[in-house]
Amino acid sequence: MSHEPKLADTQRWFSGLVMRPLAPDNHMHIPGEDGSALAEIDSIIAPNTKLSAFERLEVYNRQYWFRLFEALDTDFPALIKLIGNGHFRNLAEAYLTECPSTSYTLRDLGNRLPNWLEANSKHAGDFPQAAVDIARLEWAYVEAFDAAELPTPGPEQLQQAGEEGRIRLQPHIHFVELRTAIDEFTAKAHDYEFGRRDKLLRRFKRDRFKVLPETFTVAVYRIHDQVAQLPLEAEAVTLLKSLAEGKPLGDALEAAFLNSSLSEEQNAIRIQQWFATWSGLQWFTV
């Protein structure tokens, strides 16, 4: 008789216990109430001279959760700063219980956190929209840091593109739409560079966590192996997203300025300034 089904059953049993959420005192929950679960643990796991079978299992249970908490702490320091360590611990445990890791790498552990947090606002603290915005921005940092970087074109190549030319964006560029002014707060929590917005659009202290009348978009990107971010004007967002979709330059420009109240000369100056900035940041690729 094959031992594979028994081994597979034991592995599932072991992983189920290891992945059980910790008790409030950071120790392992004693499974069951009648002592049968402890008896089962004793029948499968051998004690040693210092630890019982349950205590040996508890080591794995605690280390499993501590490692997951550490990974989320590393990726979401601004969210921790907003809602506090205690609340974030509760958030992390609830999130990981509902959305356990399905990847071979801890890098992907927080990929569902922004959407989960939006659907579970009870874990978002006093400023739920700010918490969701921060989570989205911080996850964009992770993606920008890990994404590929392709060769950049020279100035001549961009100038020769013409209206029918297609200008591609680097894979590490991500656009994050925000409803709260948390971009500088989030960047500072990571010691990242950020582009300061006009003072009329900036918010300070608690006001930065309140919902704004209109959304704005931040581009998250990588340059010289460092993550950075830059707030964008609405027309610039439309232009860049159109280029990212593969539209010819002429069509992208038309879409961006379709309802513009500025003159063609004024918009031409803006386009020239934008492309000079974006080229300097190495946003384009061939």
C-alpha cells in the first residue's frame, strides 16, 4: 500500500495548524476543547528534551505568522503610521486569514491588500479612504521597484516619432489615482523622492487624510534603482495612458486636449515641458 495519501494528509494537517491565527498573546491557539487535538499532536510529533510536541509545533506556527507580519510591515510603513501598530497587526491578521499567500514569494503577499481594505473599511482606522489610497500607493512602490527596465531612446528618436509614431513607456511606471492628499506623507514614510505639488493643492496634518473634491493622479516609477513619484496634470495622465495603450502620438495628444480651454500655443508649451521632464526621468523606451 502506498504511503503517499497518508503523507499528504499529514502535510495538510500540519500546514492547517501552522497557518492558524495566533492567540492575542502571540502564542498558538490550543486546538479543540476536549484534548483530542493535543493527543493527536502528541501521536504525530515527537517531543524533545526541552519542548513538548505542542510547543515544537507552536514554534512553526509563531514563526510563520511573524514572518508574514514582517513582510507586510516592510511594504506598508505609511499605512502603519496612519492607523498605528496595534490596528495594523489586527488588519494584517484579518487580511492574511481571508487572503492567505498563494505565491512562492513573499513579494506578492500584499498584492490584494488595497482592494481587501476597501471592502473591509472597519480595519482602515479613522480615515478609511486615506488608508486605501496609501495602500494602493505603497503597492505601486513594490511593483515599480521590481518591474523591468528597457533601453531608452535618444532625443533624436523621440523627435522623429511624428504623429503616427508610437512611444512606449517603461514597464515600471504605474499611475495611482488618489482621492486624498497622502502622496507626500506616503513617500516620506519610505524615504522616497516626491514631486511637490502646488501649495494650493497641498494638505497638511489631518487635512491631508480627508477626501478631496476631485481626484488626482501620481506616477510611480523607478530611476537609478530608486522608487520615486510625480503628481501629474489630468491632461498629462490621459496622454501617458494613451501612449501606454499603444496609440499613435497624434491620437494620444488629441485625446489629452480634447476639451482643453487653453490655446494651442499654451498647450504646445506644456507638451514640450512634459516631454523634457519625462525624457529626463527615462520614462520612454524603444
